[in-house]
Amino acid sequence: MADYYLMSTNAITMDGELINIDGNGNRIGAVIYGPTSVLVIAGMNKVEDTIEAAVTRARTVAAPSNNQRFDNDNPCAITGTCGN
């Protein structure tokens, strides 16, 4: 019911495509079905040239560090790389 949704992203392409890996889909659900206005805050460290590079960043940098931060006991947190 909020007017705005404020979020970050795992990676973003130079074309503006967002790449996110979410454990329970709460961020994705809010972007798709949430408020009309979505504000994405992303530093230049998250910008990649291609979708492939952005997915690699999401799988090897963003998602593993988030899993470790939340003390999850899954392969992504343990090995440092997320798979399918």
C-alpha cells in the first residue's frame, strides 16, 4: 500500500536491466506487483556491461555475501558461488 518502493539490486546492466537473486522473492514481488514508483539505489560497483556479466556478479559477489550476512547454511554461503 506504499506510494514508493526503495530497493537495491544485485547488479544492473548498462542498458538498465536489473539482475536479482532472492531467496524468497520479496524484492521481486514488490517490484512487479508493488507501488507504481520504484526507486533503485545502485552504486557504480553494481553496473556491468552485459546480462551475462551481471548474472555472474549476482552469483559470485552479491548473493554469497548476503547469504553469509544472514548466516545461511546453504551452498551459496559456503562455497561463495550460487548455482541453479
